[in-house]
Amino acid sequence: MGVLRLGKCVQYIPYPVVSGFMSGIGVIIILLQIYPFLGLPASPGVLAALESFGQAIANAEWAAAGIATLTITVVYLSPRIIKAVPGTLLALLAGTAAAILFKLDIPTIGEIPTGFPELRLSLIGPAEIALILIPALTLAALGALDSLLTSMVADNLTKTHHDSNRELIGQGIGNTVVGIIGGIPGAGATMRTAVNIKSGGRGRLSGVIHGLVLLAILAAFGPYASRIPMAVLAGILITVGIGIIDYRGLRHFRHVPRTDFAVMLAVLLLTVLVDLLQAVAVGMIMASLFFIKRRSIGSTNTTFKAKKAKEEGGGRDRF
């Protein structure tokens, strides 16, 4: 898809769809971190988190909530004091240190697998290709859309423009290589991208460092990372969720066409309550129908005015 330059199609996604998608992702991040914030196991989904919110409050570990609150405070206050170090990194260190210092019995990341995976270079025949072809094409399409939407979110956060075709080519190469070591296909991660940007990583080097840090954790530093409390990560992610919501689009709802706001609201709600990709599909269909309606009305008005002007002109000629 990247070689065929199909990535440019993403530029036709209307802003209300992107705005609703961004805000929906932000709301999802916040809602899914409520349980870890309170020291409880993560909720399986947004609806489950909303349905059992009262039960979560009743069973909350307030020590974990205190550590998460400390983490959020450090994220927001540290940039005013120390600008050279990302606030999220300081919050991660401060929250983890506080939990260890006070010997708090709260959930942590736990054991992290270490070592390198084995190479899997077995060949596949026609029967296997026929079996995996349709799922592979489906995953490629979904992964491409997910990555390009993530890139658009990053563009909105950084005020830059990505190269969609390069993104798809890089993703394709990465998924091809990861299959050799038995990995599963991946795509752009909106949540991690937002964390990266909010922490000050806006260039290509940040992606390289991200990969090297994960490699170091797999190679040697897994036991140290395993002691990070889940509440600390929840606090960091909540600040990311708050930051990724498109407040500009929500704030100006009185000044935008009602159809645009309807599209944005529909995408937001569907993103949170149903599915990310389905929300984008519905948003695109709604935006297309509204666009056709506006063009149809505009064309009708133009034809009516032209006809009226012609009649008036003919009347003057006859007079």
C-alpha cells in the first residue's frame, strides 16, 4: 500500500472525524485507568469500567490512589521547575521511589519476560498461503488505518505533517521482520504516541530510543521495571488522556456547522462505547452524506438563481 502511494488517501478524512477520534481515545485512556488508579486489576473494557464504578470505589486501595495522585501532581508541576527532564519520567521515578520507600503493598507490573526470541524460518506452502491470505489482507488494512489515524493525531499534537506512504512501508517492513521471530502484527499506538509527544519526544530519535529501552528491559533490566506500581502508570496515562482530548473542537461547538458537530460527537461516542475503526467508518459515511447534501442544496440554489435571473432578463428584453 505504501509503494502504491495509497497512504495519501488519509488526507481525505475530515477534521470532525479526527477530532472525535482524538477525544474518544482520550476518554478511553482515562476510563481504562480508573481501576489501576484505585489499586485494582485493570477493567476488561470501557463499559465494564462504567458499570462497576461504584464497586471499584468501595474496594479501592487508597494507598495506590495516593501514589497515582502524587504521580499526576509531579507530571503537571515538574515542568515549571525542571524543564530539561520530561515530567512523565520524573513522575515515574518519584512514584516508584515513594512506593518502595514506604513499602506499600500495591499492584506492580510484575515479572517481565527476559531474553531474545528464537528465529522461526520455516517455509509455508500453497495451502498455508490460501489459509492466511484473507486474514493477512484484513490485518494489513486495519493496521494501516490505525497507524495513519495515529499519525494524524500526532500531527494535530505537534502541528506537523507526516508522510503516510513512508509510514505504511515502515510498518510493513516491521511486521515482516517481527514474523520471523514469532511476533504478532502491530500498528501505530495512539496511546504510546501521545505519551511520547507529551514527554517532549517529537523527532525520529524518540522512536529509536523507545525501541532501545524496550530491548534493554528484555535483555537485563526486567527485574527493575517489574517493581513499577501500576498506579504510577495509571497516573501518567490519565494525564495523557486529559491532554489528547481535542478541547478546541469541543469548545467551538457553537460556532461550527451542526452537521460537523454531529459527526464529531458520533465518532467520539462510538469510539468510546463501540470500536475505534467502526467509529471512523461511521464518521466518514456521515461526513460524506452531509457533504453530498450540502452540494446538492448549493447546486439547487444556484440553478434556481440562474433560472430566476434568466426570466427577469427575458422580461426586461420583452419590455
